[in-house]
Amino acid sequence: MSNKPDPASIADFRTAARRALPKMVFDFFDGGAGSELTLRENRAALDRIRLVGSAPVDVGHRSSAITLFGKPLTMPVIIGPTGLAGAAWPAGDQALARAAGRTGIPFVMSSAASATMEAVAATGEGRRWFQLYLFRDREVSLRLLKHAETLGFEAIEITVDNAVPGRRLRDARNGFSLPFRWTPRKLLSLAAHPAWALRMARAGAPRLEVMAAEFDLKSARTIAEVMEQQLDPTVSWDDIAFIRDRWKGPLILKGLLDPKQGIRAAELGLDGIVVSNHGGRQLDGAVASIDMLPEFVSAVGSKLAILVDSGFRSGTDIAKALALGATAVQVGRATLYALASGGEDAVFRALAIIAAELDVAQAMMGAPAIADLRPSGLRLSPRLMHAEQVPVRDPMSSRSQPPFAA
Ligand SMILES: Cc1cc2nc3c(=O)[nH]c(=O)nc-3n(C[C@H](O)[C@H](O)[C@H](O)COP(=O)(O)O)c2cc1C
């Protein structure tokens, strides 16, 4: 029996994940691109925003439920697409899908998943979306699209902030490769994490199952090389229109930071967008997603669903995005940390923690329903800056009604 206390926050799950995983695997999940400025900025930008309580308001009956694309969610949270989840826990993609299903929220399966689409589709009642990459070989993308339809995936998210792979320095320094290669130093790290090593030995080393079924991945040594070889840097809006013609269900574009992209997406008849910098893993120095959210809301908030991700680690963070007008928030690492620390049940607990934190925020902010969370319940902290943080423009200045007005 472990005498470690149960994780009570996503930060606790991160600590548990760091303990559970060999360093190079933890770094793959945890790390960002370049100097990790954007990785830090995602957090700093959320931390700058503070909540304004508004008691007494009758909050005796509260609900975080919303309807998205005509279906109910128990809370406005979605598990976003993350590749190679099987490196955190055997059958990690299925565990994430099941935990999302038990919670009553969607799970987005990645094109870089370490499970087949059939395996994820077979995880039961939950709602599943599929994240599509536009590969150089478009036939492959179209095949995956068709497959997603046949297997009952409800929505498609096309990720567009991957013209080239991000420069992830931790992975480069650690020699993170697929299949894993164990140098003497890494073997020491492996020996220090025997439970993970045993789980992986039993389950077999994780592979990019969806992509391995379509491509010969042997010549690529790293995930970055796989992505460089297969992802198409010529993708343009014409390709998005092409997919729109072929997918009748909800179609979402992921990886937008410029509201002009949101306007274009709405013109092409997309159903949603994800304002995202890919969790700081692509363009180091990119602006924090939360800082761009208000501009998207004023540009296209009435036209399509506005999802946002990058840096969200609590229900309180999520309340901030909802108050700024987001329809829902996607999480990446928050549930990956939990997955690494204890599989499906840990992910379920992490989502319950997020739900409880969101409920507390609603209660204290006088918001019995999600729609009651308003920009007027937010302020920018007067003591804005973390020591290492670069100054940024007041993100709310473009809104017609300044949300931080006194
Ligand atoms: C380990 C890892 C793998 C990821 N793989 C993908 C992927 O295959 N496709 C994709 O669109 N986004 C991928 N992402 C980005 C996430 O969908 C999401 O944008 C990001 O994790 C949000 O930031 P957060 O981790 O701070 O929540 C990945 C993120 C991580 C951490």
C-alpha cells in the first residue's frame, strides 16, 4: 500500500506522473517547443485573470451542463487529442475515452493515437470525436475520414498548426525516439520506474497505430521525423473546404490564434474552432490562447462554437475561459498526467476534480448555470507580471464592451 496522499488537484497528478514515468517519457508529455516561453505564457496568462465573487446570489441549484452540437455534456470540457497516450499507460487512448464517457464529455482521438480506431470505437457509450491530420497522401486522410464515419465518431477536428513539427528541445536532448531506444543512462531511469517498465513490457511498446497502418514508419527515428515525412505543409483553406464537402457532421478547426482564421472558418461553414497554440508545443513565442479568445468571441462567437485549449489545469481556469465567451475548453496534459499516474480511474478522478472546481467557481461567482459566467466577473490582476513573463497587450482591449471595466 502506498502512503502517498490521493491527488487532489491536477498539479498533484503532474507530480504523480513525474514520479511514475521515466524522464524522457514524462518530458515528452510535459514539454513544449523551444525555450518553452509559450508553455509558461499559457499558465501566466490564465493566472493574470482573477475572478470576482458576487454573493449573495441564489446558487442553491447549480449545473455545469451544456449542449454542444445538439448533444448534452455534463460540463463544458472535452478531452483533446494527444498522440502516443499509450506511453503513459497501456491502452491509454481507450482509458481516456472510457473516463470521458463515464464523465459525460467527449473524447477526441488523435491521428497519432497509439490505438486503432476500432479499439477506441469499441470503448462503450461515450461520445467520440476524431482529430484528422491532412497528410501529404490525401487518400489516407480521406480513408480515415470515411473510417471515422463508419465507426460512429461524431465530429472531426482538423489540426492545422502542424505545417512542420515543433522543435521540442527536451525530446531532442533526451533522444526520445520510436521505438524507444534504451541507452545505459536511460536504462537507469527505466530501472527507477519498475511499475511503468513492467506495464509496458506486458502491453508491448506503444506505436502510432493509426499511422503505422497507413505508412511505412521505419525510416523515421523520432515522432518529429514521422510528422515531417507525413504532414503536408501545403495545406490551405481549399483543403478545408474540400473536407467540409465530405464530412456532414460537426467539423472543427484546431490550432487557430488569429481571429481572421475564425472568420474564414465561419465563411466555410465550419461548426467550431479550437483557439489553441497546441499547448506550447509548436511555435515557441506564440501568444497564449486565452489572450486571443476575446477577439475570437467578438469576431465569430455568434457563428460557431468556440473551443479553447492550452494551459488549462483546473475548473477555475476553465471558468475564466467560459466567462470570456468560450463554448467549452479542451484539456490535454491535465488528463494525461492523471492517465500516467493510474489509468482510467485516475483520469475519471481528475475530471471529477475539475468538475468540483468549476462548481465552486460557479457558486462563488453567482452563476448557477454556465451561461451566467460573464466577463463582468473577471479582472486582470493589478500585479500582472510573473518574474519571467513578457508584457502583453491587454487581451480584452478589442472587445466592444471591456470585460474588465470597473
Ligand atoms: C503529449 C501530447 C501529444 C499531443 N498530440 C496531439 C495530436 O496528436 N494532435 C493534436 O491535434 N494535438 C495534439 N496535442 C495538443 C493537444 O491537443 C492540446 O492542444 C494541448 O495539449 C493543450 O494544452 P494543455 O496540454 O496545456 O492542455 C498533443 C499534446 C500533448 C501534450
